[in-house]
Amino acid sequence: MSEVLVVVDHVDGAIRKPTLELLAIAKRLGEPAAVFFGGSEAAAGAAAKLAAFGAEKIYVIDDTEIKGYLVAPKAEALQQLVEKTSPAAVLFVSGYEGKEVAARLAIKTGSGLITDAVDVAAGSAGEGPVTTQSVFAGNFTVQAKVTRGTPLITIKPNSAPPEESAGAGTVEEFAVTISDSAKTAQIVASQPREASGRPELTEAAIVVSGGRGTGGNFEPIEKLADSLGAAVGASRAAVDSGWMPHTFQVGQTGKTVSPQLYVANGISGAIQHRAGMQTSKTIIAVNKDDEAPIFELVDFGVVGDLHSVLPAATEQIEKRKG
Amino acid sequence: MNIVVCVKYVPDATADRQFTSDHTVDRVGVDGLLSELDEYAVEQALRIKEKADDGTTVTALCVGPEKAVDAVRKSLQMGVDKGVHVLDDAIAGSDYIATSLVLAKAVEKLGAEARVDLVMCGMASTDASGSVVPAMLAERLGLPQVTFAAVVETQGDQVRIKRDSDTATEVIGATMPLVLSVTDQTGEARYPSFKGIMAAKKKPMETWSLADIGVDAGEVGLSVAWSEVAETTERPARTAGEIVKDEEGSGASALTEFLASKKFI
Ligand SMILES: Cc1cc2nc3c(=O)[nH]c(=O)nc-3n(C[C@H](O)[C@H](O)[C@H](O)COP(=O)(O)OP(=O)(O)OC[C@H]3O[C@@H](n4cnc5c(N)ncnc54)[C@H](O)[C@@H]3O)c2cc1C
Ligand SMILES: Nc1ncnc2c1ncn2[C@@H]1O[C@H](COP(=O)(O)O)[C@@H](O)[C@H]1O
């Protein structure tokens, strides 16, 4: 069976959840082989986890000459690995980095690229994997496959549940050469995001969001979120008003979320916001305008003032939890 | 300085977007416009020009069908100096790979007289939303990429940006020439003024075919795409949910009930 390369997304060796989802998808397509960029110390810590979630092999690429620069060196390294291993596919987490490394790799290796898949299945014999994408703000699903080169696929978080099933996890150091021309866009500074203490927006099972209707007071949103163990999100209007940092934005130019439950409060439901949350399993809205378009999407809606509905609901939830 | 801004003509997101029978985006039957996210790139290009105050030229470059000339025209009205529209029937249905090839060849042609210092893009097209064309362009042109800028700063030939990745806020720096993509965090795009609209009519505007930029028709278009769409399906409309009106606290109780019934509590 051919290898399916999974490019590992990690912070100092701590594997982020979407990588584990990719390993589960890789298993459907062939033999999962993780590609880890980092020092040997970080790799040693990560290897056990990658193996536990199905990695048969773990290619470790020393990142001394890679980490200080934006994407181009990674694409070069992957080109060398792809040429050596001829994988059945290369899977990336859909994010700035995953997409851009994949984009450069596509040109370098003459391979087709599919971005933002929400599902991937094995293709019929002799054919590449079949991807599912959700497009036009979630109004259409598209089935596609790569027809040339090595299928390169970027996959959105939450596209498959991680599966704990041990793989061999054989570690292999892979030496690469990075050209000077790839080392031109320098990462001058990098400030890790402070942990909010809440689940990560794109990974959370429940997201509670606030919009312009909060009037800048996110306390009712945050308290409801905490009572449900949820992540907090925001509309662009709330972000543009300076009420919440951009990293909380849900929508076309923010994060795409697809949780079990999405609660939109004081958010009208513009198409660009929908683009980031329309595929949530269950949707609830609280809005004082009964004609707000968000109500077209909901499973349950309350026409009312979020500033009274949310605190009361939070209190009742806390009571029920006992 | 010589700046090229890549602007895409896209179907209006608020209209009823559709696919055609060959599964390509319907760019004719649905009203289109200059991608809103590319307006931010035009805006940043104009701000860089204004700051440099050295006779910088900004060229809007668009690859697309006949109507796509609207995207170039709007850019001219906003204040760019000249426009180039690459128009050729063979381009229809092109994927990212072919689109980036056409853009790269057009940038090379524009750079034949004077070096192109900055190739600017939006963070994503509002139809394909791939966010991959800028990186592909950088790869094809052999340039550094400085992408997804939330804040752009230039000084002489140095570019610095701030960007919010998933796990960190990063500062990226590089020396021109380079490819720069900007997000909608960079600052509101200007509206064309009446003066701008009048002035645009007199600005140079060229239409190039594939032959003009030295691309073979066999390298682009749907039939040679490196990926293939087998099926497009419209998502079934969500079934109408239950909507209650909050009266003296009834909304909160009903909401809590609903959450409990779905086992979210
Ligand atoms: C290119 C582009 C990209 C964009 N990307 C995004 C994106 O990524 N994410 C995004 O969200 N938007 C995005 N937008 C903006 C989008 O079009 C909307 O403007 C935005 O989503 C509106 O935010 P909102 O719903 O919070 O505000 P509004 O549309 O102003 O809605 C506020 C809602 O709050 C309700 N309300 C007011 N007071 C109360 C109260 N006390 N209690 C309950 N309800 C109340 C009102 O009835 C109203 O429905 C984008 C736009 C463009 C052009
Ligand atoms: N056909 C096109 N013509 C001009 N610019 C384009 C075209 N397609 C993509 N671009 C540029 O590339 C950016 C990213 O596009 P995409 O990778 O499709 O999301 C856009 O914001 C544009 O700046």
C-alpha cells in the first residue's frame, strides 16, 4: 500500500487536533506517514502521539534552516520527500500555512491541488481520492479529484473524528537541502497566542458567538459559553468595532467552524458570516428582530434581547448542571 | 516603484451563485463584480503609491471573461493608473494552476520594461476562496511571498507585515520584488469619487490574449485542469426551526429546554 503523507501541524511538538483527524483520513487512502518539521527533541515527544493515532512512519525533517522563514523552505523540503516516496497523496491542515505550502508544492511537483476539503474518500481502483468541499458559503457541495501528479489536499478542521489505533510509528530522519532563494521571507517575530482557557474556536464542539447586537458587552456571551464549555466567536461587525480580537471572527474572512452546536447572538446572518458557520449541526439564534435572516438557518430561535435572555438561560443551565 | 494588483471578477456573493453544466462557476448568468477582498489590495497599493510619492505606477491585472473588464474599470476608478485584462476563450474553466500561470506570464510581460516590485493580491477570491494563487504566483515568479497581511508597512524596498496565523501573531519581512497578499483587516477600501470615475475613462487599458503573453492555449482551460469536479450539489435548505418570542423570561426557559433536549447540557 502506498504511503499517504500527513504534514503535521504542531506548536513546539504539541500536536494540534486537526493533524489527528488527517491521520484518520489518511488511513482510508493508504498507509499514514506523518511528516514532522522540528528538532529531534520535539519529534521524540510527538512521535508517540502520532503513532497512537495511526502513523506507520514518521518522517522527521530538521527545521533549523526552515523555521525562520515563511512556507517556501517547507515546500522545497516536501518536494524532496515526495520525489523520494511517491506518496498516494499529501494531506495538509487547511490554514494559511497548509494552503500556501501546498500551493507552492503543486507548482514544484506538477500536481493538482484541492483546498478546504471537508471529507475525503478513497477513489476507485487506479484513481486518486475523492474529495468533498463545501462552497458558496456552504450552499453547494462539490465532489472532485486530482487528475495530475500527486493529489495535494488541504482539509478543514473537524472533517473526521480522530481515531486511536496504533501504527508502527517508525521514525526516519529525512535530510533536505534548502536553497538560499527559499529563505527570503523572514519571520521577524512571532508572538504565540495566549491561551483563552476556552476550547479552540475551530475545534470546539459548541461555539457561542456575539455580534453588533451585544453593543460591545460580551459578558453574556462569555458566561453562556462557559456554562456550556463552549468557544467564543464574533461577527466581523463586533471585530471591526474593536470589541473582540480578529482571531475570534467567524465567517468568510475569519474562521470556518462546523461544531455540533452554534449559538448566534445579536448577529443578523449576513452571507459572509454564514460562510463560516452554515455547516454547523445544530444552530440557535437569539436576536431581537424577528426578520433577521439568521432565523432562516436555525433549529431553534428566540426573538428577544440577548442581554436578558442569555443571563437568564445561563443561570438555568448552571442550576441544571447542579 | 512598479506595482501590479491582481483583481478578480467574481459572481456577487449576495446573488444566487450557481454552477454551469460542466461544473465550472457560472460567471455569465450571475451578476459579477470586483471581488471585495481584492478592493483591499487595490487600497493598499494606492496607499503605498501615495506614501512613496515617487511616480509609482499601479497596474490592475485581471484574468477573466469579457465582463471581467468591470473589475479593471472599478480599480481604475478607485485610482490605479492602468489596466490589463487577459481575455481568451481558451482560459474558461481554468484551475488555480492555470490561472496562476496566466497571471505570472502577464506580470512578466508587465515587467519587461520596468521591474515589477510588488505583485499584490487579495487574501482569497470570494468565489473559489482558495487563498493559493498568491503563493503559486510567488513560486512561478521565483519571488518571496509575504501573505495574509493584517498590517502592511513599506520603507524603500523593504516590506513588513503583521499577520494572525492560527497559533501566533507573526511579523514577516522581505525585500522587493515580492508577492504581497492583504486581508480585510488592512483598512477600508476607498469608494471611487466622481473625479475618479471621470478620470478612469481616459486611463490606459489593454486587453491581452494568451498569444500576447506567450502562453499556449493547450496549457490552460478546463480540459487540462489538474483536478476535476465530478459533481456539484446544491445543499438542501435547512428545515425551518422552532422560533419563540421572549416574554417575561419565557425565551430563556425555552432555550434551556431545547439545549437539554438535545443533550447539550
Ligand atoms: C468581503 C467581506 C467579507 C466579510 N467577512 C465576514 C466574516 O468573516 N464574518 C462576519 O461575521 N462578517 C463578515 N462580513 C460582514 C458581513 O457582511 C456583515 O456586515 C456582518 O456579519 C454583520 O455583523 P452582525 O450580524 O454582528 O451585525 P448586524 O448585521 O448589524 O446585525 C446585528 C444584529 O443584532 C440584532 N440585535 C441588536 N441588538 C440586539 C439585542 N439587544 N439583542 C438581540 N439582538 C440584537 C439586530 O437585530 C441585528 O440582527 C464580510 C463582508 C464582506 C464584504
Ligand atoms: N482570475 C484572476 N485574475 C486576477 N487575479 C486573480 C485571479 N484569480 C485569483 N487572483 C488573485 O489571487 C487572490 C487569491 O485568489 P484565490 O487563490 O483564488 O483565493 C485573489 O484575491 C486575487 O488577488
